[in-house]
Amino acid sequence: MNGNQGGMPPNAGPPGNQGGNVPGDFGATGAGAQHPGQTPGPPPVPPINAQQPPGAPQQGVTPPQAAIPSEGALPPLPRRDEPKPKKQRGAGIIFVWAVVGAVIGALLVLLVMPAIFGVNPYDLVRGNVKAVVKNEEKKEVGTLKVVSPSQGGLSVSAIAQKVTPSIVNIDIRTSGQQTPFFTTQAQEGTGSGVIYSSDGYIITNNHVVEGAQQITVTLASGESLPGKTVGTDATNDIAVVKIDKTGLPTLQMGNSDNLVVGELAVAIGSPFGFEQTVTSGIISALHRSVQASSTGSTSNEVLTDLIQTDAAINPGNSGGALCDGNAKLIGINAVIASASGGSEGIGFAIPVNTATSIADSIIGGKPVSHPYLGVQGQTVSQDIATQYNLPVTSGAYITSVIPGGPADKVGMKSGDIIVAINGQPVKSMDDVVAAVRKLKVGDKVSVTYYQGNSKKTAEVTLQEKPANAGQ
């Protein structure tokens, strides 16, 4: 505020220390009024020894101006220092909070995120997270190997690489025969075989080597060696051939009792003489029965419990391997069903469990066991059941009983209908044959059958099958 306060004129006071108002002052009065920023000093104190009468001027001292404000004047306002400029602390605070935020974020990532993805934070800190991830990857790879029932643990090419060294080509030559009417010429044939033991025993079909006067075995390496027949079983169409060589590669045996329709099947042999031919497909059926015969063969056997496959099997594949998806031997290829003589997608193999059991007997010098029940018969169909007013619509109808045979000894007769063996349902005559051939001579078997309208059960002891006998 401009103007005079307490009767003081503007600019009163000694030069250099002028009182009054200065633009921007807050109206401080008289001497001692300061410009903003100046520090007020203490008022002058008269000397102790200089006593002056009241009101008299002191000697040697310049009287203070307006030391005491006139009556009615405002007291001096307290000094108002100009605020000092504050230090710029904003950047430092931001930096500190940024560090704190970064630490908190790191802790969240370290502790929370691993838990979300199934990783133990403690393992992460200790550096074990790599091992955890590796184990998870292994588990997933193991899961991806099994995709569908038609695939196995190996690809077809991998199966072929493992199996092919154990498959051989068998060439045979028969001698000519003379009859009263003509003389037959010597014949040649080609088949396949599977190396069964490293010391030279080979499994093949009986019809491959039947009547052979000369046998030549060609290994996968191309080496050819003479072979000889150790023994045969016409009933199951199995034969064993021996070559004089050791250190041969063998196959891992599978279990034909555990096969499933639809699983991968790979056939390897010498169709039409083309050695080491590989074909693949699936197991299309199980427990088939087929009446088998071959050109020049004297046998005409009913083969039972066969594995059916759509893997291409042609003449020359006989005696070769049928393998599963793990390169294990599951069957010996034996028969094709064909109107043209070639592959039509229906081939049959003898189960490996049957083939190896027979081979073991032959190699061991033991007779091959052929248990039989002593009956001949046919399958009961719906039409037959209706026509003859039978008590059941499925089973094995006995057309004849072999005198002195096992069935005859327990009182079974022609016209009886077998409906179960050892508690397992029988729906056809093939079921009877298959069930009996899985047993051994001397085994006791429970047979359930109908005699007229009466249902009976008998315990039958199986005997060795005579030549040209029934089942």
C-alpha cells in the first residue's frame, strides 16, 4: 500500500536507509522497515555511562528514527522471508518408486507365474525347472506314439528293417514220378521261411516242403545254403527246416492269444519268388477255419483258429512272417482265399503260439500231439434248427461218433448237439475243432450237449488222434 502511515512522510529517514513505502512493501513503517529479504538488526542501545535527561539528545549517537511507533500506529509486522526455492525431489521419488515397482513385479513373476503353469517356484529358484519341463516333454512324446488301433510302436519301414534279416527264401525241387499211364516231370517251387533259432532252425509250411527232394535256403544277405526237413505236421501245416549255419538273426515272438481285430499287420516273404517283399494291412478277423489244399499236395486239412489279414499275401508268401506293430512275430502265412490265384485281400496265417509249440516238439524229437474228441459233425444254422425242430439254433451237430473214441466212452451219440466246451459257448463245428486243438492229449474237458431235448454235461478225456479220424 502506498501513502503515509503514522504521520510519516514518504521517503523519510537518512539517505541509504530510507523508510516509507517501496513498491511491493507490505506497509512497514519508519526506520527498520526492511526490504524483503533483509534481516532486521537490534535497536541501538545507549551507553551505560551516558546518562541524559529524558528527552535530551544523546551525544555521539544518531537518534533512531521512529524507534517507538507513534500512538495509534501499527506495530511492525513480523518478517516474512521470501521462501527459498525447494529442491527438485520429483525425479528422485519417481526413481525410488520405479525400483520398488520393479522388485514387486519380479516377485510376482517369480512366485505367481510359475505356479500358474504348474512349476514349483522353489524348483525355479533352485534351477530345477529344466528337469521338470524335460519330464513333461517325455510324457507327451510317449502319449503321441499311440494314435489308433491300426498303428503300433513302429512304422512299417522300421518293422521291415527289423524283420527282413530273419526271413528266408526256400526253393524246392521234387523228383519225377512214374505211373502206369505217364511219368511226371520234376517240379520246382518257391516259398518262404522264418529263422526260429540262431543255430539254423527255420519254421515254414508243410505244403512248402512236402515231397521235396532238394531244398535251397537263401538268406537275406543273398547267401544260399542247402537245407533239410527236420519234421512236419500236416494237420497244422507246419514244418521245420535246418541249415548248417550259426549266428543267424531271430525275431522276437509275439502272443497270438492277445491279438485284436484292426491292429497293424505286416507280411514279409517271397511272393512269386520276389524275395524280401513287404506288405501291410490290418488283422481283419480272428479264429477262422479254412479247408486248405495246394497243388501237388496230398494233404487236405481243415486249418483252424487262423488269423485273417488284408495284407497282400500271394503264392510264395507261404511260410513267411506276419508281424505286429512292434515287429514281433504273430503268425506264419499259410493260405489265401482267391478266385484268381492271387491276392484278393483275404489271407490267413497260423498263430505263432501254435506254430512254435509244434516246432518245439519237432526240434525236440517229440511226436506232435493231436488231441481229438472222436466226433464228426456240422454247424447248426437257423434253417437247420427250424427244419429238424432242434432245441437250439446254434451249435455243433454230431453226424457220427468214432467207436471207442473219447465221446463214445461217455455215451455221446449221433444227433447230439454240442453247445459248450469248458464253459465256452460253441456256435459251430469249427469252434469244437479249435477248442480241442488248444488242449493236450490226456486233458479232461467238460462238454455240454443236448441229447434230444435233454441238456447234459460230460467230462471227456482227450486221446491221440488216429490217422484219418474225426475231431
